[in-house]
Amino acid sequence: MRREDCISKSCERARNVCIVKTLAKLGHFPSRTTEKEAWFLSPLRSETQASFNVSLIKNLWYDFGIGKGGSIIDLIMELKSCSLKEALEVLQADTIISIFNAPIQKLGSKKAIEIIKVENLKHLALKGYLHSRNIPVEIARKYCKEVWYRLKDREFFAIGLENNLGGWELRNKYCKYSSSPKSYSFMEHSSDRLLVTEGIFDFLTLAVLEEDLVRASDVIVLNSLAFLQKIKTILEKYQEIVLFLDNDPAGERATKEVLGLYEYAIDHSGSYKPHKDLNEKLNAIRRNIIVQRTYK
């Protein structure tokens, strides 16, 4: 058998290794699981909200934070920083890992999130979630909505930030979803300065800490670092770009890329180090205030 044929057969066998069970063996367990997908804290980087998705139907993964995904082979290559040959050797050597079997899908089952209604933020549970993240309700109401949606014939509600294509980023205490079409969120205030954040709570935190700056600037919430490539034509239009990306490898790579392309770009991530992101900094500030009041 030719070498190319051997590699092809090895890849075919390796792709049948179950990603979820492989991650469990490596000490990574899902934060949330449904019939069709599992969400993990990324094994490839540091994060506090699960954005690493594994399809239980297709046995494929996607990391929204770095915009990468693929098969179990691609995952091992990323985790081990190794070649295709070395990844195949790892997978072939581990015979304990179960083979993937896709669950049987019911005919006519709904895959997409269906938006039912959009209204002003008022649900007590969502107010409580905002409070837990130290975001005042009045700040959230300026930019977000209460979005009711249907998923698998059940209705749910979440804090929603609309993107530029009319889709929604949906957050509550228990979920982190996006409705189609997924894209970045763009808020224009006729400014020559653009603020760039990664997610909803990064932006809302910025609105808490620097309300005047947010009001006087245009803002892009990426909703995924994968959209960085799609906003480059927008970035070119500004005289000043201020980046508030995460202090993790993915955020640092994205920041470095933008700084290398635009001399008028400014990295502001140092203002919330050693914290990973703006919301972590805000939470730390609030905890310190409580401690100081307690021991006065």
C-alpha cells in the first residue's frame, strides 16, 4: 500500500475518535450540553465563559475565540503543537478513547434559534444576572434588549445585543448563544474614533467605566475574534482605533495584528491587567470596595 493511502486510512480512522471523550480524558469537561452540542472552556486558551463548541452530530469542534475548528486530528495538532503524523500517532496509541457514534436525529427537528419577541429589559432574572456581573440595568438598557427565543420547542429569554446583520448575541446565567446570522455589532456615533471590544460584557463594562468615551465614539463588539478579518475595511476609515481585547493568547495575537496594520491603533489592554478582561477588572474593583467597607 502506498504511503499516501496509509495516511489517508489512518486519518479516516482517527476522525472517528470521540472529541468529547478525548477532552474528558485530558481533564476538560463541558460547561453545558444539549442533544446536539457541548460547550467547553477552551482547552487551547484561558477563558471564563465557554466558547469552545463540539458538535455531537458531526464530531467536529470550533473555538469561537480564535476562529479555528476541525476534526479531532486538528484538535490534537493544536493541543500538542505537533505535525499530522505525530497527531495520528497520539490517536492510534490511545486505544481507550471511544469511537464516535453520531446520535440519531429526529426528522424535522429544529436546529436554529427562533426569535419570538424583543422588548425592553425587565425580567428579574436578567436584572439579577446583570447585578452579578456588576452592570447597572440602566446601562444595559441603553444597548441591549430582552430577547425571547425558541429552541427545541421550548421558550427561553436572555439579554440580547443585536449585530449588524440582524442576529442576536444572547446571554443569561445559563447560556451563551447566538442567533443567525452571526456577525459583529457596530454602533455608530459619527466619530473618528473607534472602540473595539470582544464581547457583550466587555462592552457593557466599558460603558460603566468610561461612559463618556463610549458615548463619544463609534464601537464594534466583535462577538468573536473570527470577525476581526471582516472589519478591516471599517478600521481603515478611522483616525484612532482603541483596542480592549482580552489578555489571553488569542486576544494578544489579535491586538498585535491590528497594531501591525494601523499606526493609529492603540492597545488599551494594559489598563485592566492582570485581569483577563474588562469585566473581571470591574468585578475585582467591586469586591475590593465591599471588603474595605466590611473592615472599616
